[in-house]
Amino acid sequence: MKLRSLFGAALCAAAMLLAPVAHAQTTLLSTFGGPQGFGTQCLSPNDDSSSRSIDIRAAFPMGLRFFTSTHTSMVVNTNGNITFSGPVSRYTPSAFPVASQPMIAPFWADVDIRSGSTCTMETDGGGDGTGACRNPSDNGVWWHLESGRIIVTWHRVGYYKCHTDRRMNFQLLLTDASVCGGEPGDFDVEFRYNLCDWHTGDQSGGSGGLCAPPPPPPLPATRCVPAQAGFDAGDSRNFVSIMNSMTEAVSATLCRRSNVNEPGVWRFQIRRGAVLCPDAGRACNTGMMGACGEGRTACEGNGQVCRVINQPRAEACDGVDNDCNGTVDDSATCPAGTRCLRGSCVSACVEGDCFAGYACVRGECIERGCETLECPSGQRCAGGRCVGACDGVVCPVGQICRAGRCFDPCAGVTCAMGQVCELGVCVAGCGRCRSCSDGLACNQADGRCVEQGCQGVNCAAPQVCRSGACVGACDGVVCPAGESCSNGQCIAASMPTPDGGTSPGSDGGGSNGPDAGSSGLDGGGGVLRPTSGCACRAGATTAVGARSGLVALLAAGALALTSTRRRSRAERRSGPSRR
């Protein structure tokens, strides 16, 4: 039997000073029969008890493969989790990983589904925790099994000891993934949170469902342990813990945030027994300098790492630290007669010696509007405002722009059968298991979402499909500054020729001159497309790209001027002339 905290009264008084933390988000699924729609099986009123072992083969005939074992039964525990090797009555959570047994925990904390006259009960009277289901209108734990799916619902549950002034309302869904090209035993997990109003129980150091401030001396501080959410293999090694678990921010995090851009919804894939990292493929900071600071999260070992996506390369005049030495544009090469200044190659001038749209400032031609504007590292001035190295860039098919580089986030990623790589993350192929967004259609041949009209169209490399037609891989591509498109790749461009022209790519893609298109190190702009087949487009910034193209043309023409020769007043009145 749990003991009341010696300092409960003091903690309660302190907790009353805290603001409410209620957070209501997504709805719970409730189409499974029973009085509340959550099924017909439930736990009777109890504290720290569990169901009997539940045979799950009606839902998953081949069982669930979770880390190193395949399970054909589960136990629903009152305290916000399910386990596979027996019941767990522990009410104060332990930080993952622990060695007890495999667990899936949407909210492991001290749940108490007793109230009123049942509060004196320490178990539900069933010996093994399986007293008769009393069909509670709330403060109950339900489960439902159907072909290919298990749903467990903690419906508006209170916390120890018999408190219902604050509630948690959440759900766990297990869905068979083998029908979507996975292997037998593969499954998907979804946590859904509708109401997040408490994060700890009285016996876990809390009061009023919350961790209270420390009591005044001489009362000793009581250790408070908030809820844990995630997965544990039970081997003291493999686990996934949702952010802010076991902190006072856990409830707000679960209800307000998401790993799938749906507040209150968290989805995970279990493939070949392993939990895929919830944030795999997302942008991250490697801690390195310059462009090498751009990274992508990837699964590795017990969690995830930030892998570098930009390797050091020769410095370019673009406002980016390309060689990752901590200094922007040092040793950057510009055409003869120009030098690198604030991310652009500029020519020397005397008063009136610049093209229209440029001003002669301290002996150099500066774009008007940029004369006094200082941009942060990784950006430069164009059109009177600071832009980054990816603004206006349209990368080749299958690539995205980060820190002035077009790269393929799926390079080196191997997905399981029935999955495809999108933005560095393995997802189910489209069709039966995933729908495509507006403007896209499912190419059944490979499970990728492609442009409308491109499903079933096969283009000979290096061509790609756009709007139902095969076009050159560089058509419409706008590479980062100093690069040109060749055979669907942005590569270092040749310097502009003396007459101000640029060297075309081998299949017609043009080079962007020293002022070409450009986003910050945070990776704005760019077109997001699948790794093969037709292009899947996402919002790219085009206005800046159009302006940058004009600036590039003007800058290229300016290189042909002989800056040491002054023109006559008549020449200046009639406009710049090429020599």
C-alpha cells in the first residue's frame, strides 16, 4: 500500500499557486463499440493493477516483433503503458532504458482509476487485476482488438490518490504494417493525446498532479518524478524516449507537439523489431563551422546522431563559409578586375562608372539599396535585403538546398521492402498505405508520389518527367551561386567569359553568376522532389530568383568594363558602353 507523503500538506499549498496546465489537442478514436466507443473490455477500478495476459493473435496472427522478440500476448497496465512479458505495477516511472521488460508507454505515470467509494481499494479485487468491467463513463482504461489493429484508451484518467480534479485523456494504437510491404511482425505505433492536465502522482513527489516548488526550510525537498513516454526494449540498451519525458514539460509536449506535424499525435514505425528514430531525416546542427554545420538526423545505436551533409569545399564568394574554417569568403575567387565584397564579386569604379542599378561606393560598384546594409554570416545583400545562399535556388530532381548546396537527402538511405525514401526518411509507399498530397499522384510501379500525369511515365536518364512529358534534367533548375547544372547535378561553374556570358551546362542548364540565387543556413527555398520519377514540388521562393537572375546578368556585363579607363561625360550621359 502506498504511504501518504509526510509533507503532502505543504506541497499541496505550494501547488495551489501554480497555473493550470490543461492542454487539449487531437480527438481520440471512438468507433469500437461499448458504452464509450472505446471497446467492450476494460479494467475495473484499481490502482497500479493490470489486465490478464491478452492473446493478440486475433489482431496480429504472426505476433508483434518488438526489438529482439516476437510477442503473441500483451498486458494492459493501469499506469499508462502496455508490456509483453507480464504486468508492471510500478507507479513511479524510471528513465529509459530499464531492464525489467519490453514496454510501450504513451504516458507512464501514477494513474489511479478509483474514485468515491472505491478509493479504499488497492487492487481491483480480481487477484490478478481483472475484476469485472464496470463500464465507467470516464476514468477508465479500455482496449479493443480487431484484424490488424489494437487500440488501448486511458479515458480521462485521474492520478494517485483518487484525484480526478485533473485528467489525462490519451490513446495507443498498434497497426499491422506487414500489409504495406513490411515483414511479418512489423507494426506502426500511434500515440494520441486529447487532454494533458497532470504529470505526476502524490507518491511520486507531486501534489495536485504537478511537481510543486521546494518547500521552505527546514522542510526537506521531495524528489518529484514526472511521466515517461516512449519505448523500451527491456534490455538496458535499446529505447526511444519522447522529448521532455520525466520533466515538468512532458504533458504540454505530448499534447502540443508532434513528430508528424499534428499536435497531440506521435507516430512511430517498428521495422524488423527496431523503433525508427522519430526525428530521422530532420535538419540538425553538427556543431561544425560554416556550411559543415548543416546536418540531418539519422538512427544509430540507441538513438540518433546528426550527420554532416556538407563537406568542406573551395571557398566561393557567396556569404557562406564553404571551406568550414570559420571565416566567410576568405580565399574566394572572383573574375579578373573584381574582388569579393560582402558575398558578391564587385568591380572597381570611379564616380559614374557602374551599370544602372549600381552605385560607386568607396571605389567599388555596389547594388543600390545595399550600400550600407550589413548581412549576418551566411547571407548577402541582393535587391536591398539580406538573402541566404538558397533563396531562389531550384535544385535538380531529388535534391534540396541547404547552406548553398544542392544535395540528395536520400543518398545512402536503404529502406525496407514496401517503403520509399522521402527527405531522408523511409515512409510507406503510396497507394494502399499512404495517400499523396494535392497536385500529386501515386506511381504504382515504385510507390512514389509524382506530378499529375507522370504516373507510369518512364524517362531515359538523365531526363525527368514534368507535367506528363520527359524533359531535360536541368530544365528549370536554378543552381546556387557559382554553380551550373549539368546532367541533373549542380557543379562548380566556369568563370564568366570576357564578354559577360556564362558557360552553359551540358544539357542546357545555365550557370548562375556570382550574384545568383541564394537561403539562409536554415535551408529555406528549394524544390522538394522524390529521388526518382517525376518531380514532387514544394514551395520555392521564385521572386528572389527572378531578381537574382537579373542581377547576375548585370554583374556579368559589368565585368567587361575597363575600370581604369574613364568614359567621357557624353558616354556617361548616353549610358554604359562595352569595350
